[in-house]
Amino acid sequence: MQTLEEIKQKVRTKRKQKVSVANPADQEVLLAIKYALEQDFCTFLLVGDSEKIRSAASDIALELDPRYINIEDVKGESEIARVAVSAVHNRKADILMKGNIATKSLLRAVLHKEHGLRSGQVLSHVALFEIPGQDRLFFLTDAAMNIEPDLKVKAQIIQNAVKVARGIGYQRPRVAILAPVEVVNEEMQSTIDAAILTQMQVRGQITGCTVDGPLAFDNAVSSEAANHKNIQSEVAGRADILMVPSIEVGNTLYKSFVYFAEAKVAAVVSGAKAPIVLTSRADSAESKLNSLALALLSSTTFEEEN
Ligand code: COD
């Protein structure tokens, strides 16, 4: 897969799902909703201050047709998060989407023991980038949810990203475990964890993918750099999924792809009872639409497994 456009093309063939949006009173969020409706992707439940939603919708000429859009009038950030998440929990909607709300507030509602979307697994963030000049798409995980994952959590973060990749058509994604160097250095925990994760995949404790690490960023993405260091592996230079050791590394890479390389992005949270569209508030309407498309398409794997 080379472009995010291919994902949007595939969504059109899937069954219609309902998306619960937490606080959509924001121009970029409503524009994404407008484009999604124009392309007949899904229907929406908009949770937030109805007056603000109606006023923002009228600013961008979005028709609030009740056949495709329902509004639930709720005020206050934590209450909006609770109602939007509960709608998915109670199966009134299939997918959750973050609108103009803090990531933390939404994730806290998602993790709520009674009305959240916990599945008993680790939840993690999976971003997919189309970077100009590159011959393939790159997944990056976890850039936004797990702060400093231990080995056990890292294994589940890989599995969650693999689930999304397979959901959109990758048969056996290649996973690079990133570290500052490509050899084990006992003073760098990221290199030790990477070597163990690689062996866990070889022994069948991580499935559906090929894992290799530690790999430095250049050895993971460029075959020239991998050859230069004489690294022979199925993943080196050809990685599809980049797994980072911490949120600091992930978030900085995410923002540098977008701001320095003009990357297009789509992002979801995987591992919950339903897919969650989770982009930065600053992301464009296009990114939000791409993320929605990724959630809609990859949700087939959720349906199969739940
Ligand atoms: N998957 C599954 N369960 C989890 C996860 C997870 N990733 N994280 C926490 N839980 C469970 C815990 O086991 C516990 O039972 C409960 O949830 C509460 O855990 P805490 O005390 O760690 O929860 P919070 O609310 O303090 O923190 C959870 C957040 C996801 C909010 C936190 O990890 C966080 O702030 N992450 C970073 C979010 C962020 O600011 N991103 C910015 C980049 S956009």
C-alpha cells in the first residue's frame, strides 16, 4: 500500500457503521464528517453542546440531516466523553471518534471500568503515515497512549498494530523495534527489550508478523543504511511498522513526519472493544477523514475477533 487514498477507496465497499463523535463542535472535525457523508462512509452520533454543533455546522454548510446525523445535547468535557464512549459501549454506535476534546479526557472515559471500552487487553495508539518520497506507508506505535511501556505491554502494542495492519490488507507486516543502535547494549533497556521481542516472535509468542530489533531508525527504513551496516534480515530497510520505546520518541517522530516531511497521517487506538479514531486536535480535516477511513476499514478484524 502506497497511499492513504487506497484505504478510503476500500472503505466504500464495507457495511455502513455509526460513529460516535465526542465534541464535534470544531471546523476541522465537522469538515471531516461532511466529507465522510459525501462519500457515504458511515452515519454519525454527535455528542456535545447542540447549539455550538449547529452553529459550527452552519458555518461550513453541513446539513444536519437526521437520516445520517443524530445529535445528543451534552455539556462539559468529561460528561461529553462519558456519553460518547457509553454510546459505543451500549452498541448504539460502532466506532468512537475524538473531536475537540483533550486526549486524556477521552482515554480516561475509554478506560472506565463500567461504561468504557476495555477489552482486558492493552490499548495502544497506531498511526499510519504517507510520507512524500517514500515507496510505502509506515505505521508508528505507540505515539500517544502508553507512556513508558514494559516488555509485556510492548508485545501487546505490536500485536495491536499488527491487527490494524492486517485489517487493511497487510498479510504479514514487518515490524522494526526501534532503538538508538542495532546491537544489544546492556545499558539501554530499549535494545534489550527489542532483542527479546524479536525472539518472542520467532517462538510464536507474537504472531501474524515478522519482528526484528534492535534497529536504529535508518536501518529500519532504508535498505541502503541496513546494507551499509551489513544487517541481514527480512525487516531491516523494509519495515512496515515502527515500534518506539516510549511516548517521547513516538510523539516526536509523529510530529516531525507531519511538520518536516509534510506527511499525511491516519491514527486510531487499537485493542479496545471497538475502534477509536484518535488524532491530534491540530490535525487537518483530511487527517481526521483518513483516520476515520482507517478505523472503518480495520474494524472488520474487530468484528471477527469480538
Ligand atoms: N491499556 C489498557 N488499560 C490501561 C491502559 C492501557 N493503555 N492505561 C491504563 N490502563 C488501565 C490501568 O491498568 C488502570 O486499571 C486504569 O486504566 C487507570 O490507569 P492509570 O492510573 O494509569 O490511568 P490514567 O487515567 O492516569 O492514565 C491513562 C492515560 C491513558 C490517560 C495515560 O496513560 C496518559 O495520560 N497517556 C498519555 C496521553 C497523552 O497525553 N497523550 C498525548 C499525546 S496526543
